[in-house]
Amino acid sequence: MRTGVIKDLEHTSGSGGITIVMEDGTRLLADNGPTIRSFDAMYGDVIIPGEHTFDKSKVIGKKIKYHIDDYGFMDGMDVCDE
């Protein structure tokens, strides 16, 4: 697994995808729904109730452990306590 700090989340409404931009410039492609639900479970209060959206400020600056598959898609992540 790799580690990195989240710099930004890029999402195009209706696309079903999200790009997690890391501070080192790595861009992680991921499935929007499961990724945001994972962030919410990891950090809390990421999903905004009743608005079908998320608060990316809750994850920017957080350090995560992650794995990317052979196609460049993130297929796992967890909190990094280092």
C-alpha cells in the first residue's frame, strides 16, 4: 500500500466517478459512492444529510493508505496513523 495526503477531490456530477488528488500529484480514480461512504466512515460528517452531496473539506489534508490496481483505479484505502 502507498500513503499520501489528500489535496483535493474532483467530481463531475452524474459521472459516477471521483478523482482524489494527492499532494505529490498522484491522481487516484475511484467510484464516487463507495469512496465517499468510506470517507464518511473513516472521518465522519463527510456526507451532507438531505443534499446528496459531500463536504470535501472534511478529507482534504488527511493522510491515507491506499492501493491502486493495474489500471490506475483505487481499489482500497484506510486511515494512515503514521
